[in-house]
Amino acid sequence: MKSIEYIKESFPNSSDQSWPWWPLLPLYPYGRRRTLFKEIIPKQVWSFEQTQGLYYVAVPVRLTVAKVPGGLMLINPLPPTLELQKILKDLEAKYGEVLTIVLPTASGLEHKISLPSLARVFPKASIWLCEGQWSFPFNLPLDLIGISSSRTKFLFKDGLPHSEICDWHSLGPLDIGLGRFQEVACFHKPSGALFVTDALVGIEEEPPAIYELDPTPLLFHSRDRGDQPLVDSLEARRRGWARLVLFASFLRPSQLDIPPISEVLRFSFRSGVRTPKAHFGIFPFAWKEDWEESAKKLLGKKRPLLQVAPVLERLIFPRAKESLFDWLNQLERLKGLKWLISAHYSPIVSCDGYRIRDLKKRIESRPWADSNDDYKFLGGVDKLLLKFGVVPTDPLKAFKD
Ligand SMILES: [Fe+2]
């Protein structure tokens, strides 16, 4: 396994981490994408991790590499910086060429944005896409967004890649108004690993290792006021991580107040924070006293907590619980399932039929798509979208007949 030290020693040059296409989706860390590489199942599965987000709410995002007969399969593209390419070339030398690149989600913009660049790095690889790809705000043909239709196939419609060792399980399609939600999970039988994109994640209370490369997002959000400098400590990193998870899960957590602009400006531009890194002290957040109680519900102690992300529950599945459960039932029956490897958060999560049953029980024991407490903001957004007809009342209707 190549450690963080390997990355630091082998690629000290930040130009190896440069990502020139960042203006297409201007998210932190913008033009510099540090990559954490890990072999997560020996000789079978590898993880390439970067962070990505808005206003320092940058959470881990993952490209998964799996051994397949004759070479390698890449699932969920990431910006192919030189650093990432060099490690992938090392893997190719050992395990065979990249044969397949899979984008198994129809809607996840953060996963599809780097597909054209990654496809150019491996011109001989075949590209498999989830059907119903769409881009926002304009729905452009694949060729126009740089994905050559001549080397592209669609999952299910044109078959399935590596079906001798992989089972593919679709969640959706669902009509979410702006486009289609669908993601296709891949069960890689040789490793017992289930690859998913967004629908299932595992989160734990310890900050993920990727922040060793750049703890700024954690330290920025660990503070309570804009005039406080970014100070590194284990405690600050844990507090920042818990808050990032709350932001990413609920968009506007109920435990967060947005102070008036006069209050924000009062603590801005003070000495010690007059730097771009500290956003010049502009910090429009005020956490309520018991914010940690909300975070505890999402963070696993000692091991990642398997869950459906609240933002998906409340904005994608509020009227499609049955579709989600149909998919979970398929996963529960997988023989030899040992691990969940999703495109966000913890790289590898213990997962088998028992754990999926437990997840279903936890979901059944509380109201689904609630609009109270932590879910208040998301519930309000969903109600508004319904009211203005942006999202349909029946997400399956468009796909019937
Ligand atoms: Fe995602």
C-alpha cells in the first residue's frame, strides 16, 4: 500500500496536481487536486481520493479501480492529474491495461465532469455510461461535452461490462424534474466489494486521511467566528469534520444560524485572518450550542456508519422509498458481499446482508422524508419544488409503459 508519505515524497511538485478544467465546475480546491491513493483490497481494488466542495465544505470523492480479467476497470471518474495518471500507469504495469471506464450515475455532475479528460488518457478503453445522462443548465449531446459516442456504450441497453465477474444492480430511473436520477451498483465478485456512487455511504467520526494532505476545510469550519485564526489540532479537525458532514448532509443544518451581514462584517478583516485562505475573516455561520447532537446521528464510532445520505432521502427519494428498498433488497441477497466502496466518505465499509437488513430496519423505525428538526430545510426545498411543478409527484410515471 502506498501511504501519504509515498505521495508527498514522489510528487512534491504541485504542477503534478494541477487540474486546468476546474472552471467548468468551480469547486474547492479549484486548480490543485491532491490525490490520496490506497490499495483497499489487496491485488483487487484501489481507491483514488480527492476532495471537492463549495465554501470549504469539501468532502472526499473517489475513483475506484477494480481488477478485471485482462486488465483494470475504472469506476466514477476523477480529474486525471499527472499525479493520478502516474500511479494508474504503475497499476497498469502490474495488473494490465485500463480496459473500461464506467460512469454509473446519470445525475452526479461531480463524477461526470472529468470523464472526457480521463477518457483521453486511456484512448483504447471502452466507456460505459448509465443511461439518461444530462447536464445542467443545458442538456448537451454527449459529443458536445467531449464524450465520443463511437466508443461509448450504455449499461443494460448495450449489455454489461465484465459480467463474468460483476453483477450490476440499478437504482431507478426516477424522474427528478431537472433530469433523471439513476445509479448502477456493481458487485465485484472476486473481492466481495459492492461499488456504489452516491446512494449509500459510510461515515465515521475520525476525519478521513485525505485531510492529512490539506486540513484547511476542517480548520476553517472548526471555528465559531470569523476573527478566529485557523489553528491546527486534533480536536479542531474533528469538530471541523463533524460540521462538514452536517453541511453536506443537510445543506443548511438546523443547528446553524446565519448571522446578519453587519455581525459577519464586524469580525471580518481582522489581523490574523486577512488572508485568502481564511476568506479574510468572512464567516457567515453561527453554530447553536447542541450542534454536536445532530452530528452524532451521522457519525459512526470506531467504524463507519452505513446510511442513505439525508440529502438524497429528502430530495431524491421522498416519494420513491419503494424503489430504494427494491434495490436494497437486491443487495441484501448478494452472496459473498463483504464490503461497500462508495464514491464519497469512508473508502471501505464492512457490508453484508445482515448490515443492509439493519439499515432497512433503522429507516423503517423513523418517519421517511421528514420535514422536522434536521430535515427542515431540505423538506422546505422539496415542498417548494413540488408546489412549482419542478419535481413530479410520481417519480416513476415518466418511465411507465
Ligand atoms: Fe456524488
